[in-house]
Amino acid sequence: MEDPVPNPPPADPDVHAQVLGTGHAGLLAARGQNRSELAGRVTAQLTMTSAVLVTLALVVQETGYDDRFRWLAAGLGLAALVTGSLTLVRAVHATGDERRLSLALDRLEDALAELDPDGAAHLGSGAPEPPSVARLLGSTWVLLLIVNTLVAGGLVGLLAGPWGTSEAVGTGVLVGLLYLVAAILLGTRGTGTRQSSRPG
């Protein structure tokens, strides 16, 4: 008759705390890297868009609103719109990554709080902030959305210039609104609010 398999010894609380602390530090580093990468991309995109506007302003002083300027503006505007749209998609994904990392930090902090209730108040990720209209309007995603909408409307309006002023303005506004709606639908699928399981 075989001997029964012995139960594994209970985990050492010190080792458990060390593992949780290491995981907590790793998640904080990943969240910081995610935010830093997004900030770098947004800065580069806004710098590029500003450079396009300055370039067009200098060119139009020399050439006026002729066909050469129109095609140059169309090419630069299209490049700004494509890169801006890709940056907007990255911002949506970064928001989802931020939410997942925050939830993982919450779970780790709950486990650490069980081991050391007195030290729970000193953990680094902090309490979640409730969603608000002010936070949404001040977000990076909304900033990119506004800039890209203006670029999309301006680009199409510029291309429709030969049709007439009213037609160009109407077409540009329509395309800008369509871009705005499409981007909002995309963004609402990837955003979410942070939820915490920690009481209080």
C-alpha cells in the first residue's frame, strides 16, 4: 500500500509578500512605460501637425491659393490625418491597457493589504478617481479627436475648393462630422473606468 501524498507545506508569508511586492513594482513600471510611450507619440503627432500648418502658411504667402498649394496641402494634410488616426487608435489601446493594469494593481494591493493591513495605505497606485466630464474633456484622446476632426474636414474642404466656397465648406463640415462619429464609436469600444475591489 502506497503512502498518501503529503500535503505541501504552507507558503512562507515573507516569500508571499516578496512575490506580491515584486509583481506590484513590475505593474507600476509597465503602467509608467505605457503612459510615457503614449505621451511621446502624442507629442510627435502634435509637433508634426503644427509643422504642416506652419509650412502651408509660408507656402501660401508665396504662391497664393493656386493648384500647387492645394495639392501640397492635400498631401501634407493626408499624411497628418493618417498618422493622427493611428495615434488616436494607439490612445484607445493605451486606455484599455491602463484599465487592465489598474485592475491588476488593485488585486495585488488587496492581497498585500491582507498580509499587512497597516501598510495598505502606503501602496503606490492610489485610489481610483471617479469618471467625470471634466476628466474626459481634458483627456489626450479628446485632444487628438478634435485635431484629427479639424484636419479631416479641412483636407476635404480644400480638395472641394474648385466646386465653390459653399460646397467646399459644406463638404468639409460633413466629412469632419463623419470622422468625429466614427472615432467616437471606436473610442467607446476601447475605454472603460477603473474598478476597485478594495473596500472603502
